Amino acid sequence: MGNETKACRDISALSPVAQRACRAFLRECEKEGLPVLITETYRSQARQDYLYAQGRTRAGKIVTWTRNSRHTGRMAWDICKNVKGQEYADAAFFAKCGAIAKRLGITWGGTWDTPDKPHFEVTKDWKEKEESEVVEKCKMIINGKEHTVERILKDGTNYIKIRDVAEAIGYDVTSKGNVAVLTKK
């Protein structure tokens, strides 16, 4: 047996566009506290054929449905949860990773007719989407009291309207040019 029995986990073995997508995906997963481990990136055609034979002409459970994979084109990567004993058992983990992928314009195998939850791929024209701002009502606790405020979520950071915070702590807000001025009521 040659290298067809060994998985490549090196992100730099992916095409430049897939490298950017994979790294953006990993950054967003890290921001959300998801312990992602890359289990495979590039596959030679010999490795793809070797995996395809498993469960067909070679003993074992079927692990791939195709001989023509985006892995061989350096456009796909597979992941698992980096927690011993929970690598593939946590459906919520894969669903959260899939949601991140969707937000980034990355295809997640978990949405396919025959789901492949650990699989993520891009096309050669993938471009990183800029995260849009999301404005929503949320709860904030100040000195033990709950307040409803408007939150702007951008690039993983929460921004609370200063008027909402001032109201919650009993202050009025005015301004001097671009400077907010808070005065106790």
C-alpha cells in the first residue's frame, strides 16, 4: 500500500481559493467555540479509488459514494468534533458548522439527499462574503435588572445602542459633535 491509506490534513494542500474558504470557516467556528478538527483535505485519485473500493471490492463499511470527488480537485475538506469519543456523534455540532458554512457561501454535505455531514466544499469562483450587520432585540442585565436593548452583531462583536444603555442606567444622552455625552437624570 502506498499513500492511498493515509489522509492528508494539510490545508495548504487545497487550492488557493479552498484554502481561503477553509481558513474563514475555521475562524468562524472558533469564534463560536466549535472545536473543529480537519480530518482530510486533498486526496489523490489513488486514495479516492481506495476509499471507493471500501465496502464494495474491499472489506469495510462504505465511506464514499463517488470516485469523482472535490477532494481530488483540492476543493473540499472533511472535519470532526475535536473531542475524544464525540468525533461524529454530535449532530448539533455539525448543524452549527453547516450554518457557518452556509453563511460563508460554502457547500455543506449535510444538506445533500445522502448527507455527508463532515464534508465541506467550494467551487473555484468562491468569494468570501462580508458578514452583514444583524440588528436584533436582546436582553441585557445591568446591576441585576434585565433590560431589553437593541444589539448590532457585526463580525462576531456585539454593539449595544448607547441610548439603550443610558436609559437602563438612568442617564440622558446628548452629544457635542461626534462625542456622546451622558448625564445622570
